[in-house]
Amino acid sequence: MNDDYIWNRSGTPDPDVARLEALLEPLRHRPSTLDFSRVPAGSSVSGSSWTSRYGALAIAASLVLAVATGLWATWRWRTPDATAGPWVATEVHGAPTVDSGRLRRDTRIAPDEWIETDPTSVVRLAAESVGTVEVRPGSRIRIVPTGSGQYRLALAKGSLRASIWAPPGQFAVETASGVALDLGCIYSLEVDGQGAGRLRVASGWVGLDSHGAESLVPAGASCTLRAGLGPGTPCFDDAPAALVEAVSQLDRRPAAAPLASVRAAVAAARSRDGFTLWHLLWRLDGDGAALVYERLLLLAPPPPFVTRQRVLAKDRDALEAWWESLGLGSSSLFKMWRARPAL
């Protein structure tokens, strides 16, 4: 065999090589436009072989197109149009609407657009750097325009479940009875058309604020939303019924709290419920506040510098220092709460 011919096509080819080349000649690559008429008559390469070859090329081209489309879709997700907002309807069940038009899956929701779910429909919203929000049946919710790094929804009625991984303080939900500010958590929120409802926290913390009325709600606790009055006093979900009922009565009359309800609350409170009494110290004055102070003093003794005088005067430093005695985490939580954006 002439090896030079194999490597650089110089010299005379071996007869077997020459026969193989002749057999494969119809399949040799040609840079010019394909011309099927050039297939030699009598060639062993049949028409079906040509069809198979170029069918495979068509399949390969389709795969390349599919991959390119997927990459383009991913790019669109990761680089959203700033004017369209970060929220995308990732799952849609039933027949929800957005600004009176039918809402479809993978629709990017623009600021100020309203989403409405009927009694049988559900929408899951997602924002890559924020989290997910499941909008449940019978709800009306709006995307609120915000500045950079802030994300806000407005829940006019209905319910939602939020799972948030954005840094604490960046995501909030407006209601008629206050704003729920995420402090790193999972929670559910429901309100009626007048703003009455309830917040339930499954993980982390949520802060509620309305014109100076504040509630900090940890995992395992709930807080009522009072139409026209803002957030109520939070309680753990396993709190004694007598405590929950007494707190409900106090929340209805915050300016003139009946002492009978205060006595019922402090009598029913367990050590774990010092969290609820701590909130009552902010809300009550006079004899009511003094009763709560004495009971909390027994359930969770404060640091020595947290005196009765400072607590009853609503000294923020003293009350936040007492928080450390409740076993619910560091008072550094309040730094995040005080640094919240204007609500």
C-alpha cells in the first residue's frame, strides 16, 4: 500500500483504496449548492439514502433551533424589561384575569395592573430575586410601582401565601388595615373588602405597621387586621383561648381598655405568651400597663437596667432590651424593623 497517498494523496493509490473512494464519491462534501442530478447513474447510493441523510440534517437543525429558543427564553427571564416589572405568572389555574383580560401562564405583570381570581382560580407569581406569591381564589391584587430594590403588592381582598427569599425589608404587601413587611419568611395573609383579616406566619418574621401601630409576628403566631384600626396584638397559634379572647376585647377598645380584660389576659398568659404581653405594654397605659408589667416581670425577668419607670414611659431601648428575655431571638431584629422603608 502507498502510505503517502493515504496521508497527503501523493503517488499512486492502492487499488483497494481507489475502489473505496469510487464507491464513496457520491457522498463527498461539495461546497456548492446540492444538486441531486450529479449522483452517478447506477450508483449504489440509493435515493432513500439521500433522503435519510438530509432528513438527519433537518432534525439536527431543529434541535439547534430548540436550544437557541430555550436560551433566549432564559435570557428574557433573567433580564426582564424594567418597565414591565419583575413579577411573572408562572402557574395559572382556572380563569383569572389581569386588567379584565384573561391571564395566561408566563405573562409578565406590569406595575399597576390588577389580577383577579374567581372562586375557582389560582395564580402563582414569581420574581427571581424576591420569591413566590400564591394568589388564592376570590382575590384582587395589584403590582405597586416602587423604587429600585423594593417590591410591593396591594391586596384589596382575598388571600395569598408568600414565600420570600429577598433580603429582609424589601418585600411588602399593602392592605386597607396596614402594611405587612417581610423580615425573611413564609406567611399567609387574608383580608376582606373593608380590611379586616389575619396574618399567619409559618417561618421567620413579619412586621405589621399602620400609622404608628406596630406588631412583630414570629413563626407560629398570628395577628388580626382590624378594619380602620390597623394591626391587633399578636398571639401564638397555641395560646390559651382565654388569652386570645381577652386580647381580642382589648384590641376593640385600645383607647379605653377594660381592666377586667387586662386581668383575664395576664391570668391566662403562659411564659411563652410573654411575647403577647410585651406587645400589650406598648398599647396600654395607666393601671392596665402596670398590671401587664407586673405579670411579665414574673414570666420573663428583664435586664437590671430595664426599670418599671422606663417601661411605663414606653422607653424603646428598655423595651427592646427586655425582648432578649423572651427567648424569641436577638433584639437586632428591631434594627431591621427601624430601617424599613416608609410604609
